[in-house]
Amino acid sequence: MAKRVYEVWKGSNKFFLGGRLMFGPDARSLLITLLLIIVPVVIFCVFVARHLRHEFSPYNVGYAIFAVAVAFTVYVLVLLLLTSARDPGIVPRNAHPPEEEFRYDTSASVEIGGRQTPSLQFPRTKEVMVNGIPVRVKYCDTCMLYRPPRCSHCSTCDNCVERFDHHCPWVGQCIGLRNYRYFFCFVSSATLLCIYVFALSALYIKILMDDHHGTVWKAMKESPASVILMAYCFISLWFVGGLTGFHLYLISTNQTTYENFRYRAESRANVYDRGCLNNFLEVFCTKVKPSRNNFRAFAQEAPRATLPPTREVEIEDVGEGRRVKVEDDLDIGGDLLKISQRHNIEDIEADIRSRGSDVIHHNSSEADSVLGSDRRAPTVQAETRHSSRGRRSESWEISPEVLGMNSNIVESRGHATSKEAYQ
């Protein structure tokens, strides 16, 4: 059965609802963020907003405090979901490196089998033009592509992300081209929510002081939840408030968090700055680009690249050639031995026929002596030849056991022939 793209995804992302929701590998940290938002708001609604319903001149105006707190919290959670559960701008991976970028370097050649083979070189960087200024982009070995400008590979998600800002563990997702706007809105809205809860908690402390004509300490003892909420919001404002101010600066200068730290270290000029107003319009007023990945589509099998024959195959072929040559040499040596033995037998038979019957015994003894000498059959040695590739084949000798067996056969044949001539 064919699988969908999200089922064979090579990144570290986690998918839910059949690939409709996409999170980072640290999506569990998102639960902590949800608790840090929901729990203080629930405490505020129960212990503070509930007592402020009837504290204003129009009797039911206080209900607006409760409604605003709930609505604003829902808005923050929606922004959090839009930030963490969508494609941040992942660049699809290539099935193989871009072939048009390969080149052969003859100066750095490698010697294989006595031949000089040029080594395969691949440029690690190349230059592209951005606003009339050349910008160097790097090659990503994992995704097998040249990263577009402002793109970087996230080591946590294992993906190349367009306009990569950073990987935020609090939302469990990379922050990039397609979710940066929602991330900034989430952080700034969380800042406003902290200010709202802090202000109304302080207002409730003030109302308690006025109602009981007491001091601040008595009012704080009357509503300890307000004190806890004020302390919590004050600490949170240092984080989300500082993050909001920092990203306002980045937006005004058209930088990302990654570029800000890198350019500062390398003292490089920002080639993407288009002016403060245009920079804000680019972030908030441009249409969000559609995702380049269809996670619910059926995955297509990548064509398998045909690899060139390796050196091992060549060596194996050479070994087969050597074995064939060895067998041929052995066959030739055996044929030469048979021919020499056959000639010896024919000479003996011809000599017996030419002398007649009166010297049969003499000829038999002579045949025996000849055959006895033939038992020490000469060793057949294959010539040492040079092959077309310049390799020398080794010398091969017929073993003494084989020669002894052949000599016994010749001797038995010689006695049989002498016996027939005698009869």
C-alpha cells in the first residue's frame, strides 16, 4: 500500500491528524507552554475577575473583565497553535545532488589500476545576487541542495528552513518564513496578557485596601492569589516583553535572530534592509507563501541511481580471467604429455614389427627399458606469457603423481603390445 509523504518524512518532525498538523521533535515542551498560559488565567478568573464583576458603576460592566481575559487567552492559544503546528517554510530535499554542479578535477587525480582517474569535485558554496549584491550560499549535505538566501538547516528538526530565525523550544517548532508573523503576534499578545492580568490584580488589591481601610499588607493577606499573579506576570514580562522588544528591532532592520548573531560576529552588512516601513510591511502585510510540501500526498519512490562499477568487480573479473588461463595451461600440459606418450608407444610397435619374431624377447626387454625410462616422464611446463594488460601469468608444472599414473598406463599398454606380437 502506498504511503503518504508524512509517513516517510526524513526530518525529525511529528505529525498528527493524518499529516494535517506538524510539530517539531520537542513538541512535548508545548504542553508546558500551555500550562504556563492557561493555569494563571484560570486563577485570575476564579480569584480576581469574579470579585470585580460588580465593582464598577454600571452593575454588569465587570463581566467584561472576565470576558476579555477569556477571549484574549483563546486568541493567544490560537496564535500558539498557528506557530507550532504548521510548516515553517521547509525546503524539500533532493533525491540526489544537483548533477549540473559536478565537475571533474584532473589535477587531483587518483591512480586506480595503473590508470589516472580524475577525482569528482563538488563546489561547497556559490554566489547568488540579492538586491544587486552577491551573496554566498552553502550546500547542504543532508538535503542535497544549495540553500536559498536566508535559509539555514535546523539541527533539531533536521530540515532546511527558509528565512530561518531560530528553533523555539517553547513552541516546539522552527521559526521561519511561514510562521514568523504568528510567532511575533503570539509573543506580543502574551506580553499584553501579562500586563492585563498584572494590572487588574493590582487593581483588586487597591479595591481591597479602600474597602477595608487597611494597609497593603492586609489587602495582600486578603487576596494572596493576586499577589502570586502579580509576581508571576512581573517575571514573565522580562522574558516575553524583552523578546517582543528584540523582535521589533529585528523587524525594523529586516534581520533574523540567526543573521543578527552571525552578522555581528562577522561584521557583515545587511543586504536585506529595505527601510523601517517597508520592513514592517514585508512581515505583516505580505501574503504568506503556500507550503512547498504536501504532507498528505502519496509519496513517490525516488529513482535509484546507477552506481559505476567498483574496483572489486574489476578485480573479480581479473581473477576469473586468471583462473580460466590457469585451466587452459593445465589442459595444454596434459595434451602434450599424452602426445609424447603416444609417440613413444608407436615407435616401440614399429620397431617390434621391423625386427621379426626371432628377437621378440630382446625387443620386449628393450621396450621395458624404454618404458622404464618413460616412467620418468619429462615435466611439462607452461610458458610464461604476457597478457594484453601487462600481467605475467605464473609457471605451472604437472605434479609427479599425475606423471606416475600416466607412466603406469603406458607400461601396461607396452606389455600388452609385446605379448600380442609374441603370439
